[in-house]
Amino acid sequence: MTDNDDGRERLKAAVWYTVGEICESQKADLNVVITPQLIASLSELVFAQAETLGKDLEIFAKHAKRSTVSVDDVKLAARRNASLHGIIEKEAERLAKRSKDARDAKKKKT
């Protein structure tokens, strides 16, 4: 097994664990039975979606002649899901404000 395969398997295991933890924490509220098969299927779905999103983000950045994914790439990926796009927009604004506040505080120190 190569280092890349080993890293991929560790990442899949981390997704599996996290999905399992989320399912366990929600099962009482939702009044559902969580089976290992459900966790396995949901984990595979989450991992596949993350891979697709990652590839899309890289393509968007490359198309814009950048080597780094930006917030705009993430917004573009979420463009067809209005509620997700809104959440990302608000979080981007919050992070931009926090970054600006940190820069302003640093300027005041000097």
C-alpha cells in the first residue's frame, strides 16, 4: 500500500468515525435505529461528495488561473443550493470581518 493509499484509508476511517458519532448523537432526537450498514453507506456517500467537491474546487481555481482554492470557488460550488450558499456567504463575511479586525488590531500595536 502506498503512502497515498494509506492516507486515503485513514481519511475514510475518520469520515466513518465522524458519521457514526453524528448518527449516534442524533438517533434519540430522530427516534430512528442506526445500523452499521447505514453508517457505512452514509460514510461512502459523504466521502464521494467530498471528493467531487474537492475536484470541482480545484478546477474552478485552475480555470481562474490560480493555484489556491478561494472562498469564491466554494461559493461557486454551492450556487445551486440557495440555503447552503447563504450559509457560506455569511461565514465568508464573518471570516473577512475577523481578518480585518485582526489586521486593524495589529496596526494599532505598531
